[in-house]
Amino acid sequence: MAVPIRWLPSAGAWSASKSCVPLFAGSSGTLRPKCHGPRQPYRSTVARFASTTSPITVKKIAGACGAEVSGVDLAKDLADPGIVKEIRNALLDHSVIFFRGQGHLTQADFLAFSKHFGKPVQYPFVSGLPEYPEIIQVLKREHETSNFGGVWHADTTYLDRPPMGTILLARELPPYGGDTCFANQYLAYETLSEGLKKTLSPLRAISSSAKADVSKTREDRIKEDAGSMKQTDFEVSHPVVRTHPETGRKILYVNTAHTLRFDGWTEEESKPLLDYLFTHQVKLEFTCRFRWEPGSVAFWDNRCVQHNPVNDYHGYKRLMQRITLEGDVPK
């Protein structure tokens, strides 16, 4: 039975684009979700799950995507398959979910948590931890000026089977800055004109690991990692519009970091349309912004969101640990 929901705005809610500005934390009222494109199943902004014994609460942090999940210990509570199911449902509903207060997770705990949602896979350019090769360190040191992956992107879309999801755990943070922004690619597609949707529908695009936008952000880590994989370039063709295998919704599936050109087109021919799509897909109204705390965890659906770590903490160290989960071939 449906439960009446009241909107409880969060003072910590953020929205973001390239400027990543805060939302107001204002009024209250009955929740009326804004629809973009075809009406989709919707779950509550702040709601208890169906099980009356479940301690889990999910609260949206922005209109486009993103929700905080509270009341769960990721090291202990996932023995309950019902909790695992509700976390996965929250991910599918909100595209990116966040957990606070998980700093007690050991590397073994972190890896065990990830395995409830998929198969962890190794990153092709930087070796993982010696005992946990599926976990990589996402690190910016005090003297470095570039941050790892510091442009809008979806992870490793240059692979035949890009990850279905990415999980990031904050280990060491600067005193300020270092937030991560996320952009909903369902909305990016659904807000295109019908004419442009028809134009994009049959197209495929080439994704490359060597595109300069993002490859330069890996340089410091590759130089210091003697065990990193030796293959330097990956290139693959994926549909420009893919369908999510679980929700059935369509996604704009290009990104400025990896998408090189349309398949069968030259880079020069592709540039005007790709530039338009790259700008469109990270509009303010498609985004949310997450402010990290030590022990925070972010889990995003890499199939339908892009992310961009903000590089605004020069002179300070930021250390995260990352796991990516095996995905499917985009269709």
C-alpha cells in the first residue's frame, strides 16, 4: 500500500554543473516529482522500506539524481538479502547512492560489500593493492596539480564491457573541497528534441582510452606504478543511445573524456554534434554534488551517470579507494 510522503529538504543537499552551486534548503510540502520524458516508477524521497524491521532510510539529495542511505553498516548488515535488495533498488531508483560513517570498513570488508552487487574487476592502467588487486587507490598528493579522472566521464567506456557500477570509499580527505559531481544521463537523453533523438538512434561512437581529456590525469599514477598493465590504448564502438538492461530506460552514452568520434565519421565531422552533447549532458538541472566526509561511500550506476571530481584542494592530500563492477556489452 502506498505511504503518504512529505518532502524533508536536506540542508546538505547540493546541485552541480561545471560551477557546482548549492541548492536552497527551503520550503516543505507534498512531494510532486518533476517528470522528464516517459513517466517512470518513482519511490519516496524519504521513506522506510517495506520491511517494518528494516532500519534503512533513503533520502534524495537533489531532484535529478543522488540519495543518502542511512541506518546500515556495510560491514555487518548485508548478510540479510532483503537489505542487499533494497540497496540495489535505491541505486536503480536514484542512480547514485551515498553512505556515511563507514570508515571502519577494512579492505576485506569493502571488497565483500562490492561482491553483493557484482563481480569486481581490475582497472587496466593502475595496479590494485597487493592483497586486493580489485581495489585501486585514487590519490592526489600535496604537490600534484592534476587529479585522477578530473573531467566529466563514465568509467572506462573504452572497454567492450564497461563497468556497471563504481564504488568509492573516502580514506583521507583535504580540509575542504574535493567534492564529486554526478550527472544523470537518463535526463540528458529524455530532454533532447525528438528530431535529435531520431538522428542519434542509429549512431555508434568510438571510445578511446588515449583521448587527451582524461589520459593526462592518469600520468602520475602510471609513472609510479611499475606493475601497471602495459597495454596503453583501448578503443571500442558503442551505441550513442543505450538501453539500461535493468530499468529499460534510454541513456545518452557519450562522454567528453573518452568519446572520440562517431563510428564512420571523422573527428572533424563529429566535433560539432559531440560538443553540443557534451555540454547538454552535464546541465545544472541534471546533476547533484556530494560533499565527502572520512568514511563516506559513493556507489554509482556507471551505465547511466557521469561523474567529475572537483579539483579545488591544491596543497592537500586526498586518498580514496575504488572498486568497479563488471558490466555488460552496451545495447
